Amino acid sequence: MSNAILTNLVTALAGKSIKVVDLTQPLHPKTPILALPEEFASSPGFSIETISEYDDRGPAWYWNKFACGEHTGTHFDAPIHWVTGKDHENNATDTIPVERFIGPAYVIDIVAEVEKDEDFLLTPAYIENWEKTHGKIAKDSWVLVRSGWSKRKDPKEFLNAREDGSHSPGFHPDAPTFLAEQRDVLGIGVETVGTDAGQAHTLDPMFPCHALMHGANKFGLASLTNLDQLPPTGAVVIAPPLKIVRGSGSPLRVLALVPSA
Ligand code: MN
């Protein structure tokens, strides 16, 4: 038995009337990682070592072993990642219902604002104004913030650290609750190294996106790229993390299905 929607989908993919856009950054030893203050344990970067490559160690096969923190490169943040989300049911990478990894994408463009102010914070008022043009953000959707930050190819410029910490855009403390409660989204996605602004340690609450989104059992996607290839509405995002048992997140491949112009 076939289903017309799935048959139409594969036909559209084959005929390229639906494109697949890769929202993932390459994962390699130079992938930038978040630096924490010295008093906290830090996450290692990505490392990779060859096990064999058609040689004495394995004449017909090539494979590697790799290591990294769960929150490295383009990655998923599960609610269990933050203390505010630790008591939700099904809050880890292995227990989140898989339906919740797929949803329509709403892409909010803040490139012009970030060019003027690299610490720009997205507010509920900004989102509501955006909705006047593009329509109300639907329940169970991904809200992706296109800041242009992924164009920063030099890790130093990407992290943009100064004496007082990193400077990069993020969410105003009122925005996560608005998106979680008023819009009931799946989660949010950003181009920066983490879902919170570089200066989020100075906000109240600290790291509002982590504290409030995960507190509301919502997800995060960090270090996305190619958001400029997505329309403001109409794309579908597929973002399943690795099924790490009790994982707080994982690097992942994030794909968007996008109607051709
Ligand atoms: Mn993370």
C-alpha cells in the first residue's frame, strides 16, 4: 500500500522541485568550541584518528575513531542539558519522541541588526513584528535565527572573544518563554556556537535560552549554516541527534526540505 504524500515527496525530491539543503557545518579538529570560565570543566574539541586505511592495520578498509563533547560543531541541545530541564520526562537524546525532531521552519532574518550590533538580542516584539509579514509561528515548529554568523570562517572571528567574554547575537530573556509558551515551538536554531548570546552570562536569568527553553522541555540547535538558502516559511527541518543513552545532546546532520523557487 502506498501513501500519496510520500509518493509525491519522493517524486518531488527526484525532480528537484523540493531541494535538500544541508544546514550542517563540517566537523573537524578546528571546529570552534565554547570556552567556559576556568573554574568550570570544559568540553574537548573534535579529534579523529585513523584505525586503518587499506594498510597493514586493515588491508581492504578505512575507518576512524573520533572523540568530542556532545556539544561540538552543529549540534542538538536536549532539555536534560540544563538543570531546569532535568526532571522532564523523555528529555534526553535517546528518549525524546522521534516525531519531535521534524517540523516546519520559520527563519527570522536578523542579519542587518547584527551588522550594526554584534550583541543583538531577539525580542518578542521583533518576532511579533516579523509575524505581521510572514504569519504566526505554528505549534511544533523550528524557529531558526539567520544572523549571518556562519559566514565567519575564522574560528577566532566566529567565537569573537574579548576580555569580557564572547560577543555574538542571541535571545532577549523574554524571547524563549514567548516562543515556548505562546508559540509552543519544538525549539530554536542559531548560527552561533551556542543558542545563547555571547554575553548571556550578564543577562537575567543567565543563559536565558538554555534556562528557559530547556525548562520548558524545548530543544536547541547550534552552529547551523546555509540558513540564507531557506525561505522565511515553507521549509521542513529534520534534526535527529544520535541516540546516546541519557545524552544531553550530540553533533548531528541537520537537513531542510525546501521548495524550489
Ligand atoms: Mn549545546
